[in-house]
Amino acid sequence: LGRLMNRCRAAPLLALLGIARGRPVGSMRGGGGTSFLSNMCRLRGGQHGAAAGETQIFETVVSSEVTRVATSPFEGQKPGTSGLRKKTSVFLQPGYLENFIQSLFDSLPDGELRGATLVVSGDGRYGNAAAVQIICKMAAAHGVARVWVGRDGLLSTPAASCVIREREGGVACGGVILSASHNPGGPDGDFGIKYNVRNGGPALESLTEEVYERSTQIREYAIVAGLPDVDLSREGRHVFVGEKGGAPHFEVEVIDPTEDYVALMASLFDFDALRSLLRRPDMSLVFDGMHGVAGPYARAIFGALGVADEALLNCIPSEDFGGGHPDPNLTYAAALAKLMGLTGQPAGGEPPVLGAAADGDADRNMIVGRRFFVTPSDSLAVIAAHAHALPWLARQGGLRALARSMPTSGAVDRVAEELGLPLFETPTGWKYFGNLMDSHLLGGADLSPLLCGEESFGTGSSHIREKDGLWAVLCWASILAHHNVDTPEGQLVGVEEVVTQHWRRFGRNFYTRYDYENVDAAAAEEIVERLRAMGSSFRGAGYGPSEPQLLQDGFALATIDEFSYRDPVDFSTTSQQGVRLLFADGSRIVLRLSGTGSVGATVRIYIERYQPPGDDAALLANATDALRPLVDLALHLSQVRELTGREAPTVIT
């Protein structure tokens, strides 16, 4: 179904962008290879005549000779929270991409790649197709037998995890995912690479640290330079042999990027119940793909559920995300916020009942109701409280565990307490959740099904090993379907009603996050050091939980510390994950530096205050008003305005 709908509804991305293919040219760094930069030049010129059709086998006689290209290290190829992200211009330096891929391949266990199947695809940003071609040629040089590439070089990050885990029973050894996630694209934007391992989840720090170490010592990279580029615009098996009729020495299979993922979603959710909901005259849905890779998946899934094309906004992927910033929050998804009535009355009558957006690689999500914004922390808690309404969880006997990143609000903690489930608080980074999901494979307790999330608009479960934007939207649609099975027309229970019911049961965690993007790295470190020094003085003065320090507006500071995590599965320790200021009434201020940017540093300040149930006026208060005294205190203690020169944050969520 996914294959059919995508062929009918969407032209190949490369044709839309005018990208075409040519023949290989020589290396621009060290000689003998094919650089990322030269591939970009070729892929944006020449002829393009490929047409969509049935899967075929294309046999090419070509030498498997490996060329070893002399190179030297580039500074700063150190992966962050989710892979290596730099400006596109940095990746376009001759040999830059090749160096990192060689360092990655050298860091994998001996024999991991030989005879293996590897997934290579990305979110379609500028440089994606060229990078796919280079990585395929380098994979061939390292003994990989087969590479799976999504049509047009596209796979969302959740779909890549799904393909690694599900396709042909999970035979892939891992995947190279080309994405800078929610960061801007285009020649002046960002590019990124990360590696997902055999379980479909991001590589752990032990591997990424080794990749970095090898990148500082690299002297050559290996590539089958004579391998021709593959036509990525249609599905098919490209088989390379040494002589006509001989045994293949390498294969690239271009696959339908939506097929495996759509099949997985259909197995998790009750599509018939969702169709019934979406057929209601009083129900409406709008989805904003933000010109990212989520578009083809949204068209396949929501189209099958009866959602009209005009309700699927910005769902044709673009290499520069339509010139926008593909981050699903109220700042960068401003058009959706306006359509949903969050910034005034939209033209054309009442806003839709359910609105959603996904980021560039489709792993993040934003959920909004009619004139109502759902914080990511609340979204996670509401989904957890409705686990009984999600078919695949019900079939597996319900949830076994919940987890959240440390900066995420404690809303889900209260659900875990009431349901009697273990709750894990981890550092930011989906790889920590993956360890919990696979605990039973490593001699620990079976914690799956596990539901988890991050306040940075990431929600997911153990169905794959990545956060999953469209999955979260389907969860919310399923929750609305559950609440409206017998609801008369005109009395539909919407998003705001669902969240309000949740607050009245569990209480409300008022929550906001201030992001200061592209801050001078030295200034960002000074802010952190200031809070560390404050912690030392706090403890030195004898303050603590039993004797809190009284601050402005009556806040009693009970603890200042830096979050450290000891993984209960592999027993590794991760330190310095954010400075926490914990108050006697349960309020929190957290400050950490984000590892997802490509330039400078992003300072994130998280502010949270809990309101118990029982007082409707307090529960339904305006979040800005409820948090203002704590926000003022956070800005005063951190001195972020004075040290960065910024009068206001880049983004408030």
C-alpha cells in the first residue's frame, strides 16, 4: 500500500530538485578516489531519465579493485549527542566525509561488515544523494555484500531503525543515517551523519569515542572508485560482477522507503478505528511535514486513513526544507500554530481538532489541539496514561517500564507511580533508552514494552530504537478515537479536554524551555562554571535538603548538583549531564549545553513547577504567569543575558 500510494502521489525527489547523475571523476584530495564535493558537482548536472517502474535487476560488469587514497585528519570530527553535525560547507571539503566514514568502518568490530547488509539513507537535505553514492563505494571496499538505500536516498530516521530491525527478519548489521535532524539544510545549512547499530538504535558512546580517536590519526581511506553511481530514483537491485555471468561482488538495492515502516505502523495501530474517527464531520486533522522526509510517510499513512491531501502541508521533501528551519516548535512551525488558532483566529473558521508536525528526519513531533499547545512532557505522560487504548501495548499485556530524559518534566513520573511501573531518568540521547529496551538481551530484566520521551519533542517506544514523530501522532489519534467511540456528533472530545482530564487526575507540571542558540562556546562554558561554583558555595555553607537556602520570591533551594547516570544495563557512567537546582517545593531549574548544533553552543534552561490536583483555577492557569517568578530566578542565577549578550532566547517552548 505504501509503495502504491507513494508512486501515485509523489514525483521522485531528485527530479523535483533538478538533481541528476553523471560519471565518476577523480579525487580532489590525495588522488584516486571520488570525493563528496566532486559527487555533489556531478549529481547536480548531466542527464536524468530514470522512470518509476517495477523492481528490476541491473547487472554491471565492473572491477572490485580497492583504491587507497592518502589523506590527513580534519579537526573536530567528534560526534555529539546524535552523530557528527557540521555546516554543509565543512562536509563539502574534499575528503571530509570519506575520513569520517573510514574512521567509522575501522571502529566497528572485526568482520562486522564483511558479507553484511548495510542501510544507507537520509532525510534528503542538500548533499544527501552525493553522500549515499560515496558511502556505497566505501562500503564495497570494506567487504559489505549489500547496501539498502531508500528510493531517492530517503529514509526517515525512524524508518531506518525499522528497516534495520524488520526487513528480511533484521539481517542488517546497522545503518549510516545522513541527517542533521531538526537543523536547517541547504548549502548554507547543516549536514550530519550518525551510525545506528544492529538493534536499530544509535551507537553508544564507546563506539563514537573510538570513531573520533581514529579520525585524529587517519592516513588513508579505502574506496572502490570504479563503481558507477546507482540510479536512486527507482527501486531495483544493482548487482556488480567482475565478469558477465560471474558471482556478484557487491549489490545496492534501492527499496521503497515507506514500505517497512507503514507495515509496522499498521501492525501497531487499529487503522479501522482511526478511519472511523477521521470520517466524523466534527473531526479534522492537519499535519505539517516541514518540507522534511516525514512527507512521504504522512501521505502514505494518513492518505490511507482518508485524510485529504490539502490537510497534509509541506509534505514534499526539499533539500533546504523550503528555506525554513525544520524544528517542530511554536517558533519554527509558526504557520501551523497560526492555523491551529494559537496566535489568533485563523482565516476560514474554526481550527482543526488535531494538529501535528514533524522535523527534518521525522523523529520529533509537535502535538497541538484547537487553540491548545501540548508540551512534549505532557504528551509523553498522556500517552503513558492511555497505554490501554493503544492496541499493540494491550496485546503485549501493557507497559512494563517508563523512561524520560533528565530535563523532561516529571509529569510521566506521576503516571509511573500510579501504574506501579519502574521509571528511569536518563541523560539526553536516545541511545540510553535503547539499552533499557534491550536489557533482557544483556542479562537484565525485560523492560519492554517501554515508553519513553524527551522534552525536545521526541517520543517513542520499544517498537523501534529511535524516537518516532509519526508514531506519536498516531498515538494521539488513537487516544482521541478511544475517547470518542460513543460520543455524539458535535460533542467530540478534543485534545484540550484529554489533557485537562489528565491534569485533574495527576496534577500539572508547568514547564518551559529557553534556548539560546549559536552562543559563543566560551560564554556558554562560563555560565556552567558559574553554577558549578554556586553549588560549591551552597554546600560549603552547609545548605542542603534538610536546610535549604532561601532565595528571592520565597523559593527554598534544597540541592545544586550535576546529573550523573549509571546505566543499569551495561553499568557505564555518564557524568556532567546538566546542572540541576532543586527546590523544596519540587520545582526545578536545569541548565545544560546541547550537543545537536553545528556552530557554537546552545544553552538550554529548563524551568518546572508542579501543581497538585484539586484546584482547577491553579491547574488551568496560564503557564507563562505560573512560571514567571521561577523564570526570573533562573535568569538571575545563570546570568545568561549578561554573559551571552542576549536579551531574549532564540526559542521558547
